Amino acid sequence: MYPRDTHGCHMPIKLKTTLTLVGHSLRCVIPKPVCEELHLEEGDQLSVDLRGGRIILERLKPKIAV
């Protein structure tokens, strides 16, 4: 998320989230402002990658029915 400051420059925003236990897994909630900025919706599929000690989430493109 990169809102503009008073000079028109983009400034990154960092938000915090908490992991919660669901069954035998941990759930991470993506804050609403992030979902709105990235147009994420319930049911979207994401890939989860680990790179350099970071978790990278990327939206998977939906398959087009032929």
C-alpha cells in the first residue's frame, strides 16, 4: 500500500497482524486496507512461497474454462 504524502510521493505502510490457531494450522488475517488496495476477495487463491526468511503471498490467476 503506497498512499501519497503531501508532496505526491508514495509512502509504504506497514500493518501488523496476529497468527491464530485453527485446528493444527495457524491463520494469518490480511488487514482490510491491504485487501482493498490489492482487490483481494474471499475465495481468491494465493500461492505461499518462502524466500530469504520471508513469506511471499501471490494471487493465483484463475483458470479460464474452455
